[in-house]
Amino acid sequence: MTSKRAHSSDEVPLAKRLRRSALSSAAEEQAKHIRELFTRMRDFVNEDGRHVSRPFFRFASKKLTPEYVKIVTNPMDLTLIHEKVKQDEYANVDQFMSDVNLMVENAKNFYKKDSVEYGDACDLWNMITEARNKQECNSDSMSEFSNRSIDSSPTPSLSPKRENVNNRTQACLLEKLLCTVLTAKSEDGLLCEAFKVIPSKEEWPYYYEVIRDPIDLRTISMKLRRGRYRSVNDLEKDLNQLCRNAKLFNEPSSSVYRAANAIRKLVAHRKMELTDSNAKSSSYYHEMKKNSAVIDNFLREVCAVVEEDSDDEQIPLSTNAQLKNLYTFLRSCRDELSGQCLVEPFLRCPDRSSFPKYYEKIAMPISFYAINHKLKVGLYNAVSGMLDDISLLCSNVKVYFGENSELYKRALKLQLLAFSKIQDTDTSQLELSVWKDLEHLAGLDDVPKTESTLHLPAVKLEFNEESARGKVGRKSFDDALAQYREKLLSVYNTVVNYRDQTGRVVALAFMEKPSKKLYPDYYKVIPEPIDLHMIKATIDSDRYTSSQALAADFELLFENARHYNEDYSAIYTDANTLNGVFADAMKHVFPTPLTIPKCGKARRSNYNFILKDRSRRGSYSSDSSGNRVSRKSQNISLGEHELKLWYIYQAIKEFRDPNNRTLSSVFLKLPSRTDYPDYYEVIRKPIDLQKICNKLSAKQYDSVEALVSDFALMFDNACKFNDPDSLIYKDALTLQRVLIQKAAELRRGEQHSPPIDVQSDVQELLNRIFSDVLNYQVI
């Protein structure tokens, strides 16, 4: 009986711990093996230095090789495997190997035995199986130890009540260990102060280059609350990773390095105490409530800081438009060479432990994130309140840092941009010292250009009392600009936040462009890559001159996805779905095309300042166009002229026949060069609706005739390549007639324009098409 009791009290908990430890690390170990195998497979190079995996990135095209679908019933390629790896869809390595085997067998069934693809498939499978065997050999010793330890323990089956008690005991141990770290103190204060929340990638990009697995106490606490830790060993592993990161990034003489050493020793000592303790579970319950409260308070504290520091949250729509406009403007100002945000050094106040003298010298510390928080909670009643806080922030920087420091000069530039942005402020209330600083700032062109120097646009400032009093008309422009930007953002958010019936966010695959390493062929096929992040940045920087420019970029985004992916793929379907969502949003928000508000003369003359090199570019979809808008077109009135052009474009694009069929669908994009190589031998000047839309957005048409000429070229090409009995040929003639009619309508409204004979124009067009076709057949 004695031996039995000893056996139950000692061996059963050990076996239980081993089981939990195995379960906790099994999923992570499997995922690690899968990622390692995929990387080796993707980067596998044969003796000739050729990437063997390249033919398997995409299975054979249905259009080019229709027989592939007949032979291969279950297609599989590296792209699909990679997507499943990223989404953690593989429960174990065996499932991953099964998909790889399917891909290899498909290739061996389709290609001949003497082909290069067949040999590559065999080499790839031999390599991946050898790599998998090595993984299994390396984990044999650990598996044998785990199986032997668990199997040798004659553990009786535990009741659900006993398992529940053990789970609560384990949770109490985890909370105790974490609370030890959160409450540990040194002479300088809490040891965990520097480990609560790691900085963002935008603020410390170098940190994420050095540290591959970043982690902080906030992440660890949230994982514990979600039940991610199965044992004390798992928690200790993350805490040790936290300390290793700190020691790797910081100097041995730094306070953070010493604190990391102290935490690591404390964790090891405390873990030994907890695991060796023979106290009953009830002794843990006594402190469970206290430990849980400590962790909850910590999470509330750091989450409040993160929420306050988070600049990603949108400012409420009810916020004053002028306040929102000023904040967005300052937040988006960047260094043109390095791309660094102007306010980045001022996002947070200096660390109290690293800069104690700062808080002795500065009576009222404030950061840009604090301004962001006050704006979101509605503490600013007028722009003057935000300007006061910006002045306080810049004043603190100038008081603490020397006049020759880069931060001093950056603070002055921030003040300049803030006050020049708000020109309807009652400047008589501003301090004279501010204007002296701004006037002094105008002569900072001789600042030494070091690596850390901010290369902002040169500023020329002429200050006088008349300009300081301000002029009317500015507020209406700012309100109009803010409303215009809000409308663009509403369309963007409608697309980004759209979910399908299963609750999946459809736009996730369109947020960033494909990786150049994984999809090098994408950048050969797609000449103008674009993603949703680029569109968002263009909206925030007010670079869309009209709602049609936004539409051009979205159409380019969806067209790229449809052009690169197969017709039956998921991304192709998602592109069509989002295109419909976008079209509905545009009809709701922009019933008629809208252009960006234009400032009047009062705006340009206020303060008599000139910000050089701040000309805004057009949309991304216009970058590929070789020719820029001429000086003549720049002098044309934006409203009337551009509305005429878009009127013709929309008339062609949305024209429907009596059967409610949209005739322009086939003209949206050119035929694929791989599928129709003979098209590009016949057609010397290919053009489609997408290119015309891009040129419209870039304002490259200085007259209606130039737009009509491009449309005529597009329809001529269709008639040249297709048979006269084909539907495309007939649609081209129909749209050509619509084009001439719409152009004639616009000409009638212009003065001194000659009368237009539509019938003769159509006849002349048909004669020209017939002549071109006939000459081509003779050749």
C-alpha cells in the first residue's frame, strides 16, 4: 500500500506534466517543420544552379494546355501549398507531404519521362523526402523519451472533476510565475518597465531587423489569458525569449541588459520553487485571486497605453474637419529622401528611466500621441487648442535640446508647417517668439546635410503684419477638402471591410503586392503593380485629383488580379466580387464625378509662403504613361473640360444594347500576349479602356478630339483583328457610332464649332476599316 501511494503521488503528476508539455509544443514543432520543408523546397537548386521548383509555382494554364485538366483531376502547385502554410491549414507534416506528393505525381502523370519537368519533379521529391527523414531522426530521441516516460507510468484514468482541478492548479502556477516578473523591483523601480510593450516596426525598424522573434510582456499576458500555455515550461520559454531579445539588442552596460539578466535568473529560481513545492492545490487558490488581479491590472494599463499611442485608429467622423485636417497633414509629412515621418521623434515622451533630467527640466511633458488621444476623445474645442499643444511640444524640445541639435530644427519645421496649414487662425494671439523662430527657420538652407538631417522641402517665408491677420475663405476650403477626403475614404473602407457570407474579409489578399521572391513572374506580367495600402496612402496625401482617379486605381487593382490569376481561381473571383462592391459604393457616394476642391487666391497669398517641391503626383495608375500633360492642358478649366471627357468615357463604358448587355466589357483589357500572340503581330498600336482611363486620370487629353482619336483607334483595332461576322466587330461599330454621336453633342454646345455630319463620319470610318482589312489580307 505504501509503494502504491508513493507511486500515485509522484509518478502520476510527472506523467501528467509530460503529456501537457508534449501537447503544448506539438503544434509549434509541426508548424516549424512544415515551414522549414517548404523553404527548402522553394529554394532548392540543382547542380546547374537552376531553381527546380520554378515550374511548379503554377500548374499548367487551362487556356494554353486544355488537356491538362483532362489528365489531372486534382491540380496542386506551390502557390496553393504556400497559402495553406501561411494560413496554418496543415495540422501536421504528413498533410503537407501529401500535398507535395500530389503535386509531384500530377507533374509525372502529365509530362513525359524524358522531359525536364518530369526530372525536376523526381529531384524535388527525393530532396523533400530526404529532408523529412532528417527531421524525424533529429526528433527520435525526444519522442522515445516522451513515450517511455508516459507509457511507463501506470496512470489511472482521471475523472473530469480531477482534470478540472489539475487545470486550475496549472493556471495558478502560471499566474504566480508571471506575477513574479511583473512585481519584481530593483533600486531603479520595476524590472519589467522596459519589457511591457515593444516599439512598433515603424518607430524602430532596426529592432525588427536584428530581432527575428519579438515578444513583450503584454503579448505573454494575453497568451496566458487565452490559455495558450499548457505548462510552466512554455511560459518560461517565452520569458527567456524576452530576455534574449533584450540582451541581443542592448549593450551589456545598459540598464535594460542588466534587467534582462535579473529577470532570467528570477524566472529560473521561481520556477524551481513552484515545481518542487509539495503544497496542495488549495494553497494555490489562496493567492489566485490576487495574482489574477495583478495580471488584469497590467493588461488594462498596457492596453490603455497602446490604445492611446495607437495612431492607426480612425478619428471619429464627428471631429471638427479643421482639426482632423491639421492632424492628418502633420502626421503624413515625411522626409523625402528617407521616408521618415516628421513627427516620429515626438510620438512618445522620452523614457523616464533613461532621461530622468528631462522630467526635472520640463514641467508639462506632452507627446504627439497625447495630442492624438485628446483629439479622439474630443478635448479640443477649436484649432487654437491643438496649436497650443503643438507649440508646447515644440517648446519642450527646444528647451531641453540645444539650438544646434537636429531635434531643435525639426521642432521648428513642425511649427512652421502647423501654423502655415491653419491660415484662418487669429494670429494676433500668437507669441512673437514663434514668428521669430519661423522667420529664422526660413534661412536654414545651410544646415549641414548629415545622415540624420531631415531633408524637408525648402521653405521661403516672408512675414508681415498684414499677412499675420489672416484672410477669409480658408475655412470653407478646408471643410470642402476634408469632406472630399472623407468620401474617398468611405469608398475605400467599404471595399476593405467587405465580408462574404462566411465572415471572411475578402480584401486581405489585395492589401499588399505579391512578394518578388515568391512570385517573380508577377512583375513581368503586370507592368503597374498596385495594392490597397498604396491607394490608402494616396488618399491620405490628397493626391487624387478626382473621384475618377480613385476609380482608375481600383480598376487597375482588380484588373491586375484578373489578368495574372486563372479565371476559376479564388483571387479572380474575389476581384470580381470587390469590383461589384466598389461600383456600388461609387454610385452611392459619387453619383456624379467629383474633383478635388481648389484653393482661391486668398489661400495662396496668406503668409506669402512658398513650399517648394510639394507638387502632388497623380494616381498610381498614371505612372506608366510616358507623356505628361502639356502646358496647354494645364491652363484648361479643370471642371468643364474634364467633365466632358469623363462624360464620353462613361457613355462608352456603360452603353447597353436592347438586351441589357454591356458592349464595352470585351474592350476593358487587351488580349493576353501569351494566348493571342498573333494579335500583336497584326495590331501595331494596342489600346484598351483601362489605358484610356489611366490617361484620363493623368490629364493627358488636352481636347475632346484627342480622346475620340484613342477610342477610334481601339475600335479600329477590334475591326482589324476580328471577322466582320463576329460579335466583337459589330459591337465595335455600334460603340463607334455612339462615340461620334456623343462627341457631336459636345461640339454643338461650343461656340464657333463647325456643324458635324454624323452619317458621313460613320461612312468614312467604315471605308477606312474596310481598306485596312483588305490591305492586310492582300499582304
